[in-house]
Amino acid sequence: MKIYGFKHNNLNLNDIVKSANDLGIEANVIYNSSNCFNVKLNRSDNDKYQRTGFMYSENLKRYNKVSAICWHGFRDFMIAMYELDGNLRFITAKATYKNKDDFYIKFPDTAYKNIGSLMNPINFGDACLCDVPNSVSVSRKEMMEHPTYRMDPAYWIARKAQVNN
């Protein structure tokens, strides 16, 4: 992914690496310009944010592990970066986020992007071994206060996770 917006703040490569390390993720960062860094997130030696593939293992009764960060890891990393500066711009393979507000509107939808095959589809948000809730309670007031009246569960699960962290 590319992260833009470093020209007008005091953030640097060390802030990116620290944000990732605090989450138990490794970040390979390449300096692109004074305003942009290329960042690749990798798993550390722990099982946190373990992504799975789309091949199901009958003997293990789960999808096979792959060496990649899951949807929740990307979400938590971007939230950590947006806590440092809400005006950063992220360009990923799944979406472009102009700022923190744009991220919270667009990011939940990326959970439904198919990363499997046509014959064996799996959504990005489901391809992990994270212990995350699959439901939350949303009050009528919360829905009415939200500008887009979103109804999909993944959006509210992600939003509530952001509010509670």
C-alpha cells in the first residue's frame, strides 16, 4: 500500500514501523518521496492477524494458513496511523482512502471483496483466524445519526471496534 500525507506533519518512517510493531505486525517501508511511503505489512512470529487461503483443509476443519495479514490487521494498522494524523491518504489494492472519515465509510465494504476463486469464493473479511465478533447491537438512534443509514453487519462491527479501541 502507499501512504501519502507526510509533507505537512512530523510523522516519518519510524512512526509507521512503531504503529505496526505495537500491533504485532512487521512493516517493510520504502521511502518514495518526502510525502509518500510504500508499506508492506507482514506477519510477525505470532499468530495475530493470521490470514487464511481459500483452500479448505478437511483434516484441520479450517482454511489453510497463508503468510499474510488478514483484513483486521490492515484495519487496525490504518486506525493506528489515522490516530497519528487523520489526513493521511492510503492507496491499497482494495480501495483508496482520502482521510480518516473516508476510511470509516469505505473500509467495511472491503470485507466483502472476493479473494478466492470463482469456484471457491471467500470474502477478505472471512479469511482469517481472528476471534472477532460476528454481531453487535446497534440502536435506532445510532442508525439515525449515521449519514448513510448503513445496515450491513460488517460495517457496524468495524465501526464499534473502532469506537471501543
